[in-house]
Amino acid sequence: MSQQFGDFTASELYCPKCQRSQPVRERLLLVLLDGELHEFVCARCGASLGKRTTTGRKVQPAAPRPAPRARKLLR
């Protein structure tokens, strides 16, 4: 079966503190080797309403930096 839809992102979720559906903000929590971990936060009170993990984007490890070159002191 082929994939019919791309990534979904919630625009509103039920907030137990506000006791109603509220707009949410998506916050990046962690960048993993195989994706990213996001948290949904209530836009009104700031309560955490859920998490989602995105996959598919491979994060390349950073290339090692060359050692700094020594500089000559001018006198």
C-alpha cells in the first residue's frame, strides 16, 4: 500500500487545564540521528499536550574540525 499523505501537524488539541480545544505550538525537543522529537504545547496556558517523532531526515554527523593553526607573535 502506498503512502497517501505526508506529515501531519496538529493545529489544535484538547487541553485538560483549559478544558477545551486550544491552538498548539510545536516545539523542537531533541534532534536524533534518525529524526527529530517535537512537543505540542498549549498556546494559551503552556501545558504539554503531546509529542511526535519525525523520521526520514538523516542527520549527518558533524565533520571533525581541523586543529587550529599556531600563530606567530609579532614583536
